Amino acid sequence: MKIYLDSIGCRLNQAEIERIALQFRAAGHEIVATAEKADLAVVNTCAVTRNAAADSRKVIRRARNAGIEEIIATGCWTTMESEKAAELSQRIVLNHEKENLVANYLNLKPQDFDFEPIERTPLPGYRARTRAFIKVQDGCDNECTFCITTVARGAGISRPLDEIIADVQSAVDGGAKEVVLTGVHLGSWGSDFVIRSGAKESPLSILIKSILERTSLPRLRLSSLEPWNIETDLFELWRDPRLMPHLHLPLQSGSDSVLRRMRRNTTREEFSALVASARAVMPDVSITTDIIAGFPGESEEEFAESLDFVHAMSFAGGHIFTYSPREGTPASRMKDQLDKKTRKLRNAKLREVFAEMELNYRKKFIGKRMNVLWESSEELDSGDFQMQGLTGNYLRVRAVASEPKWNQLDEVSLTEIEGDIVLGEIL
């Protein structure tokens, strides 16, 4: 059977769609690059914003218009609006049933999957990445007033350590050079079952150290970490060169009063101290973040305060979201909802600041040598190959090679900046 897979939204959704691909392939089925070639489509949907929900519906309709006989819709939008999802697809799978989606569809038991040996290959189509996204945790116990994900995903649940280790080593055995740990609330991993017995180490620290000690993984990267989940001594782990110097720390606002309305468990002072602690251990660390523009009640003074704080943090990059009211969240019921024009203007101002910070961060590395993991390879008219990949600190690099080097690590001399890409020469 030929299967088309698509995913909208976060890295956790990407990890889940890769797991689904692995299971279908292990059962002897083929993953195809386009919907037109498929007998079955699986779409992992998102509901974090109204645009994400609209994109989810669009992808399902596109698969249906391609003539696919059967479509399975799963994920957050499917869970939140299951009746609408059922109108667009033949089968829906809610989030709490997703782990067994493939097994149930094929009438198999999860233990029937034979994952070895399966070579590490990118999913056909637009996912030309080499990194393996591995889900270690699902759900969230936070109560951020703007977030629909906690409703869609439920309470936090951690995967057992041995299962994670097995998944990481399996990815390495299949050829993966880098693993990205993902979860709705990654920093809370282990809080639901780890018994610390007086140990000083946090569960997250135990997870990272265990992966580094028990596997031969060349590069380990963490996805988003809520700032209140991090004890400053955790950064000592980054002295291991296998742990990539990139931290994504969602801030959401640089105003303490807005943070309180968001129910974010951090303050400007605490966040600033955390960033300083990270940079004390890793001076060149890439720290990226998320910011919401136009949260309900955000005054001109609060926005100016937020903008100044963001600039002071000198982020290496980030995601700017225009606030989107999501039905079922406390923020959607707050007074003083800002008009669309104001929200968009604030988004644009934030993007200007972030563009400046991103450029300044990239400039620091011109003339330096850094290792790059190549994620894509495109043959040029000259017969050479244009390579594109990522450094450990998440700089996107492009270079020319005489042969394709997909999923290889090379030392590269960084020479100049072209837009959001750093150009380099392979040494």
C-alpha cells in the first residue's frame, strides 16, 4: 500500500508523523511524496492558532481532491473539532489514540513491528531533513491562558527512559547523525514518574545524561524548554560537545504584567538571569524564543516594555505570533481584546527587532569554522551539488560540493551572509 503523510504545526507533530512513517515502513508499506500516488493519507493536524486550524483543513481537502480513497485525520485540530474533521475524512484518530494509529489500522499489535534494520531516510516530499525527531513526552500541566494545546493534548505524560534510549539508538543504527527531543512540555519529562530519592539532578538532566552515556549519538538537540523548568546547573551538561548549543526558551512577552495575565511562571528578572547563566557556560549559544503580539489588554506601555526587553536579550531568532483567540481558553474571554490592525502592527515591529538580532548573531560567526550536518543536496547545472544544512547552534548554511553529502557532517568555513542563510566553503 502507498501512503502519503502530512503534518502541520510543531516539532512534536513532526516526531509523531515520523513515527507513523517508521511503523508503516516496518509493516512493509511504501511512503510516497505526493498525494496523487497514494492509496491512504494520514494528516497530523494542528490547532495552536486559527491559521493552523485552517491549514489543517486545507491539507485534508487537498488530499481528498487528489483522489485518495481513504484519509485518516489525527492531531490537535481533529481532537478539538472531531465532527468537522469527520466531515472531511473517512476516519479520525484522537490524540490519545494516536500512538496506536498504525497498529489499529493494520490490525496489528504494537510489538509486531520489526523496526530493524530500517535505514535512516528522509520522508519523501518536502521533509528533506536528516535529524530524527523523537517524542519523549506528551500533554501539559501548565495553565497558560492563551494555549489550546493543553486542552487538545491533556495532562503531561512521560515516556519511559528505556523506551526513549531504544528509540535514540535505533535512529543512530539507521544512520541518524542528530536526534531532537520533543514534547508538548519537554522540560517536565519525568515529573510524573521519576523518584529522585534525594538526588540533586533534575529528571531532565537524568534524561540527557542517560542518552549521552548509553547511546553513540553524535549530536543531541533539545526542542522548546519552558524557562521555569530549568535549573541553572543544567547548563553544565552542555560542556559535552555532543549536546548542541541551541536553546529555545519561549518567553511570550517581555512585560511582567502581561506575563501574569498569561499565567506564565516566569518574570523578566528570572528569564534574564537564566539567559545569563546559559551564556556563562556557552558564550556562543543560540537562544531563540516565542513572542505573542497583541495579547488581550496589552497597553502601549506594556508593548514598549516588551519590545525593549526582547531587544536587550539579543536573541538569535524566534517566532512571532499575532495573538489569535482560541475558543475554550481563558484569554479568549478577557476584556480589552485588541483590534486586528493593532496586533498586526505590533507583530511587524517585533519582526523588525528580531531581524536585526538575527543578523547580528550570524555576523559573529563569519570567518569561523563550524561543523555542519547537511540536510539537502541539489545537483547544479555545473555537475556540482548545492548543500544546505545546520550548525550545532542552528545557523542554516549553504555550500557547494563536488558530490552529494546528504546526512554527512563537514567542517565548513563561514564566509558571508545571504538573507537568512550563511554561505560557506567545505574544508
